[in-house]
Amino acid sequence: MRAVAAGSVEAVAVIDLVDEPLDLESRAWLADLRATGAAHDAAVARLHALLLRAARFETARRRPTLPHLRGDELDDIALEAADDALVSVLRRLDDFRGASRFTTWAYKFALLEAAVKLRKRAWQAREVPLEPESWQLFAGGTAPDEAAARSELVSAVRIAVATELTPHQHRVLVALALNGVPIDVLADRLGTTRGALYKTLHDARRRLRAALAESGLDLEEMG
Amino acid sequence: MKDDKKLHALLGPAGPEVGCDDCFELLDRYVEAELAGGDADALLPGVRAHLAGCPACREEHESLRALVAESF
Ligand SMILES: [Zn+2]
């Protein structure tokens, strides 16, 4: 069976929805999680331990970027992420089609939960900048001749950003692409989802690229 | 090369890409294809471009790849 992925930004992903033959370990996971009684409880406990390991992997990876967080705070975040991921995995068990190992599939839920929580924690109590305060970054950081070669493109981009976008596209593009606001943090503040915000970002980028192409600028190397 | 980074962040990837939800759906398969040495981009078109355009999904991809690589 083949199907075009629903909700693609563009319909590019033609996904094989073939149910792969499950490897033995994945099959055992599913059987135990679908069992009842003690076998089920033991499998859920093992799954939680697995998810906690993944969540701690993520908090450990990000620790250097979060110097203000204490070790026990990071551990609390990892535990919360594992708890939330457990709920997601159990709820979506029937969606697992054996396209990967069960553990790989389960890990991604824990990593996502941990990453989102850490991004939000890092931006807690921080104002989310929606105005292009970082344009000045274009002024420095490159050698003079590079800067000159880029200046035409940069000023065209600047004009396109100012004139081609809807107010919502402008706000989202500036926050995400210029000011480095994490997409989950912005989604939270604007009461929307990552997927919806990315769609807005994508539409804004298409609009900019179209405008730049119309004014004859070569974007090939910006691939 | 801050300018190039900013320009890339503003303009995004040139080619077609999947959205964040589809990227998450496909990520486990994509990572295993990469680790197995397969052509993940040909198998699941649009994921690599999305990872180039979306810092959050890119971070999650890097983490999943690193975690799974430990036992692959
Ligand atoms: Zn994404």
C-alpha cells in the first residue's frame, strides 16, 4: 500500500505503509504490552525504564547549554518526559508498523518530550522577541569582500521580509529565523502547534524566495 | 559566516520538504536507514530537507541517531 503523507508541507513523501515483518524483540515488546496482568505491568515498567534512559540521554546532551539548571531539576524534567512519553507510546501502540525497531520508535517519543520541555524551561520567564532586533548581525562577522558580494542579496532579503509577508508570517519568521526563538516556545506563546507554525514559516520562505527570484537574484547557492 | 546562516534560516531549504508531524512519523525509520548505510533520503524524500530547515526536528534527529547508534 502506498499513500501520500497527510499534512506534508508539500506532498513529497510517498510512504510505503507496508507492515514489515517484526523482529523478535519488537514482537515480544508488543505481545507483553498487550498482555494483561503481571506480564503487562512488567512490560510497562520496562518500557518506562527505557523511556527514562532516552530522556536522560537528552537532558545530559543539553546540559552544557543549560548551566542555570541544577542536576535535580534536569532529573525531574527527564522523569516527567518519560512519564508523558509512556502515555503517548501506549496510546499509539497500534500505530507501530514495524518500520523500525520498537525501541527506536519508542525512543523518539521520550526524546521529543524531553527536548520540548528543556526548550520551554530554557525560555521560561524570557520575553519572546517578535521584532527583527537581530538585523544588525548581517552587518558584521564576514570578510569585507564577502560582505560586499552578499550585500545585494542581504538588502533584497531585508526588503522582501519587510514588504512581502503577512503580519503573521512576518512575526513567525522574525521570531524563529532571526531571533532564534525555539519553535515549541513560540507555539506555546501563540497558542498553536509546531506543525502549524512550521507551515507558516515554510509559506513565508516560499514567498521570499519567489520575490527574490522575481528580482533576478541567484539563490542557487542558498539551497 | 553568520550572514549565510541567517540567510539560510530566513530562506530555508530550496527543495520540497515534509512538515514537522510527518518528520516525526518517519524519524525512526529514517535514522535506522542512515545507520544501516542506506540512502535514507531516497527512501523517505523530504525528510532531509526538513531537517535542514527546522532546528527543533534537527536536534531531535541528532539525538535519536546518537542514542540508537549506541546499540545498532
Ligand atoms: Zn520540524
